[in-house]
Amino acid sequence: MELGSNEGRSKKELHKDVERRRREEMTALLGTLRSHIPEDFLEGKSSMCDQLKEATNYVTHQREKIQELREKRDRLRSAPEVVVRPCGDGSAIEVVIGGANESGICVADVVAILEESGLEVKSCSSSCSRQSSIRCLRCEVCEGKEIDTIDIQEKLRHLFLR
């Protein structure tokens, strides 16, 4: 029986060779996949099925992480800019809050943070256009208080990222 270029070889032998090459390729591909997965996802997994299941779990985990990071990026992009700076001899502080999307700002929350930080709000002015708005709060440092403008700025930024 003649089978083209594989004279003398039986169908069974050809099938065995094809199957052996397929298994070798699968093993090599699994090794490549395994090299891209952190060890803690594959720890103790020796069967091919377990390794593939854990690789799938890892990809799902990474997709969720990417989605969380996208959401965080979008929140950061839409958060208003916050600047806290001392005025004059340091007995006064100016807080400027502005940006394109300032609709979520509650001035009462801002004032509460400023008062907790040892500031007394003396004035608040705001200016709005169609694209953006800006608020400027002028504060006096309460007597005997040490003021950390960076800490106040971070508290206010955190307020807008909720």
C-alpha cells in the first residue's frame, strides 16, 4: 500500500507521529504560557488542565485590575485641581479649587476640612464659565496652630476622588 511520499508507513504510524508532534507542540506552548504567569498563580499545579485553569484565572484577574485602573484614571482626570498656598507672612492661606468638572464639590465639605486643619474661612469667591469653574477660599490660621499646606491639599484632593 502506497501513501504518496510516505511509502511503506502505515496510517497508524503516521497518526502516531502527527499526534506525538501535536503533544510536543502543546507542551512547548504550555511552557511558554506558564513563563508569562506569576508563580503564585501556578504554585502546586502540575496537571496541564490545572495550569490552563490558573492561567485563565490570571488573565481574568489582570482584566479586572486593568478596569479598576481605568476607572481610577478617569476619576483622577475629572477631579478638580486643588492648590493650597500660604499668603503673606503665613498667617493666611489661599485655597484654589478649579476644573472642568466641579459639579461634585460641596463647599461645606471643603470648609469642614479647612476648619479641622486649624483654619478659619474668611471669604469664598467663585467664578464659572460653560467649560470650567474656580473657587477661591481665603483663610486665616487659627492662633497657635501649625499649618501643613501639603496635608490640607491632599485631604481636599482625596475628598474629590471619593
